[in-house]
Amino acid sequence: MELIACYQRAMETDKKVDVAPSARAHLARRWLIELIGVLVLTGCIGGVYLWSMYRQLAIERQCETRLGTLRAEADALEDELVSGRAEGVFRAYSAGIHAAVLASRKESLELSVEELVRLPGVAFIHLFHPDGSVIASSDRKLVVMGKVGERGVWALGAQGFVSRKGDVAGTLEMAMPLEDAAGVKTVLWMSYETDLIKARAHKARLPASP
């Protein structure tokens, strides 16, 4: 009986020895699979995060580029509108003084210059004879000199309406001959402060302070 009992204990010990390594191997495989799963999941999450960041940066760059394009287009449109406004003032004035020019009414022309230079945006106005002698001007120094200097040569040479960037930053200069049947009667030269008009327009668009 003791021999049988010893044999049974030996068999049970052998079973334990056989089963333990198998359980550890199964547990190790399970941990390995779980670890791989965690790593794959972490990699997926990281990939999705990096992709979302890349897409966000790409969208931001596209928005910045588009915003820059829109700003450039808005600035160009604003320049065109302000230049059109300046030309409108110039042409309206030239049409308004045409009768006085034809009749050589110097006093009326001098008065018109004094009135127009008060208009916001108008920097100066000069009226010359074709030979460059001054008829009327908002610049008293030029009136005293009695003749246009080198700066006005381009205006005296105008064959029609012409414009250019002014010598002073942020201004637009315009010139045009006023004619009668005999030819050029008077040359009109005007400077318009485009940047000033833009600044006033921007200020008008700002919301009022509380």
C-alpha cells in the first residue's frame, strides 16, 4: 500500500512539472499579444494625431495664403477706388472752371483754387499758361515766383489726362491741358493725398468705442 501511495504521489508531481511550463508559456504568449496590441494601438493613435496635426498646419497655411491674396486684392481695389475718386475730383474741377478758363477770368480761377484746396485730399492745385507762367496756385511761393519750376515740366508736356505717383509719399499727381479752338489755354496740375483718404476710410469702418 505504501508503494502504491508513493507511485501516485510521483505521478502527481510529474503532472505538476509538465503543466507548469505550459502555463508559463501560455501566459507569456498572452502578455506578448497584449503588448503588441497596445503598441499597435499606440502607433495608430500617434499616427492619427500626427496626421491631424499635419492637416491642421496645411489648412492653416492655405488659409494664410488665401488671406494674403484677399488682402492684396482688397488693397489693389482700394487703390483703384481712391485713384478713381481723385480723378473724379480732378475732372469735375476742370469741367467747372472751363468757362472761366476760356474767358480768362483770373480772379474766378484764383477763388476756385482757394475753395478746392479746402476739400479733404486735395494737396495742391496749380493753373499755368502753356509757357509755364502762373495763373493761379494754392502755393504762394509759386505765385511769387510767377513761373513753374522743373517739377512742373511733366505737367506742361501733357497731351491729355496724365497721372503719376507724387513726389510726396502717399499722393497722386494729375495734369491735363484745358483747350479752346486755338489750342491749349491753361494747364491744370493737381495733387491728391490718397493715403489720407484711405486712412480716413479705415477709421470710418472701425467700430465706435463704448
